[in-house]
Amino acid sequence: MTTTASSLRGLCGGAVHLPGDPGYDTARVPWNVAVDQRPAAVAYPADVVEVVEVVRAAAAAGLRVAPQGTGHNAGPLGPLDDVVLLRTSAMTGVAVDPVRRVARAEAGALWVDVVEQAAPHGLAALHGSAPDVGVVGYSLGGGLGWYSRSLGLQANRITAVELVTATGERVRADAGHEPELFWALRGGGGNFGVVTAVEFELFPIERAYAGLLVWDWTHAERVLPAWVSWAADAPDEITTALRMVQLPEPPAPLPGRQLVVIDGATLGDPGVLAPLRALGPSLDTFATVPAEHLIRLHMDPEGPTPGVSRSALLGPLPPAALDALLAAAGPRSGNPLMVPAELRQLGGTLRRPAAGGGALPCVEGEFLLFSGGLAGPADAERVVEAMRPWAEDREYLNFTETAIDTARAFEPAAWERLRAVRAAVDPEGLFVANHVI
């Protein structure tokens, strides 16, 4: 494919790398460095004009195009022998309109960029749990964060999407323009073009009650069932997660290496945490903090990192389910993963379809299970398989880092509608998404 891809040389001010070029091996590496991407070419456009040039040149050369910002969820892409990897990391512009409470983020912008620009205006976005996650990929795939049970998915707070289509045309999709495409983009991922910018709502949140509750993980057998029971009746204003973690070097102020951690944030009454505090955590950092602090609350790793993970949407968890989870991921499981198990609390607003929402108007299930770390995938698969009897039929694609039948993420009617939109805007299948429609 190198000969065919050579027609792209000279585009993007020379920022196109082909196999054998000195910069190719660096350019092809995604955020998850465990994923070995070997595309026909890697292009780094500086702006939307250069995106158009790359899309048109790739199509003319008989190549396909895979847009990629950070590459957090690169695993499902598969072979890229005939694909131009279009890296948007140079397109990092962020603009905040404090009057309209709207932000516009270019394709390569990270959530920390948005958070830091919105905070001086007393505004917050529905960002995720890591500062270096890309705004666009997170938003198109759904977007779960610390305000989700109160305010829903980020995808349904998008007000406009700017993209380059398979014909190389620049399109703006919103409620009044290209409404079917606008619907599909909000939850349907990167299947419909190269998204060059998104606009989305901001919220008047200056401070939140947020922090960590931490126990030695030998307390997992009493903390896990208590949290699951508490979560079932918790008000929509609070969103939490429970993790069993094994850290090689725990950062301050964490009191040890193998821990059970409950973290989260509430926009309501801090007294809701009383039943969890009654469990006697060895560390309690919950306090009223500036909203921008939440971007690093979860202490996710920053920077390129190798890793494997598996996930599943779970329904209610009876005692047998908790026993199975502890056996597969608890202190006596022998599981070597850094995060043998994490449960993110769902429900609340997330279970109610958003009015005027997109292709993913809500998320089914009570919990989102994640298992991951630096070890082999078999350890993560063991946890997910142990919880299979309590899993929902649906998948949440932003946490799904292997190739699956993408239809499992959507209602049947929504899936057929997504396929129709894809056929209309990209009939030749020019674009390659990590989760293909």
C-alpha cells in the first residue's frame, strides 16, 4: 500500500508519514500503546482545510480514512493496511461562550482544555474521569462522568457537530440542519465523517461535594455489598464508582497499595454519604471543592499507557453476583490486574431517554463493570465472564475496547436508523470507526 499512499505526500505541510519514514513509528502510536497500529499512512492535519485535502486524496487513492484523536479506544479498529490514520491532535482549539453556556471544541481538544476554560465563568461540562481523554470521541460515543446520574450523557448535550463527509464537503449538523445526521452522531461514534469540532452545553456548576472513601481491600466483603445496596436508592444528584485496586506505588494520600475506593460527586445533600461513612473508611477526602477538581478525581493514568480491559453493563446485583465478583476480582482471587474490578453507578437520569436525544438517549443497567490493567486480557475476561449471568444485553461502546457486534449497543430501531444514515452519507464505506456501523 505504500506506493498508493505515496500520493498523500506533501499534504498537511508535510505531516504525512508512510511506512519506512523516520517518523512513522512514532506517528502511528495511539494513547493505548499496547495497540499496534500499522496504517498505510498517518496524516496530521492542522485544520479543517487540511482534513478536506486528506479525505479527498485518500478517496482518490482508493484508501479508507480512520479519524483518531487520542487513540484511547483504538483496539477495535483492526487491520489498517488500506487506511489513512487521520490524527487530529493538532486541532486543539476551545472556545467558551459564557452567555449562551456553550463550548466549542476542535477535534483534538482534551477535556482538561475545556474544564480549565469553562471554570473561570462558573461553568462545567459533562466531562469524563480523565483529563487527557479527547472531547470528540468521548462525546460521540456517549460520555459518562461525575454528573451523569443528574444530567445524563454528554452525547445528548451536543448542540452542533462540524464534520467533513465522504465527498470532502464541510457540513454542520444541528437540530435545524441535517437532523438525521445530527441524531446519528450523538451516540453513533465516528462512522459518518471526520468530526472537526463539536459544540455542547455547559452548566452553572462552580463547586461540588466530591472526594474519595478508602479502605484496605481486605474490607471488600463488607464494603461492596453495602455500597451496592446504598446505590440502589441513592438520589440522582450523586454519581459514584467503586474500585478494587492494586497500585505498585500508591500516591499520597492513599494509605496503601491494595485498596477498595469509592469516589464520586454530588450536587445535592452531602448527608447522602452517611451510610458509606459509617463503614469506617481509613481515608475520607469528601469536601466541597471547585468543580474543575473533578477532572482528576478518579486518578486515571495520564499520558500514553499500555493496557488491556474488558467491560459489561450489569443489572441488579444480588448476593450471588457479589460473591462471584469477589471470587474473580477480590482480595483472595489472585487477579494481578491493577483494577481487577470497577463498578460505575448508573441509573438516575441515565435510565430515562433524553428528550430530543440522539442515537444513544439513555444507558440500560444499574452498573458499568470495568476490569483492566497491564496484565493479559484473560484476567479481565475472567471477571467479565464471572458476571455474565447478571449482564444486560447491551454494551457501552466507550468502554468496549475489543471488536464486537456494534448493534448490541443500540435499540433495534435505532440500529436500523443508524445504518440508513451511514448508507446515505458514506455509501462506499470510506470511513473506518473503532465500532463499525
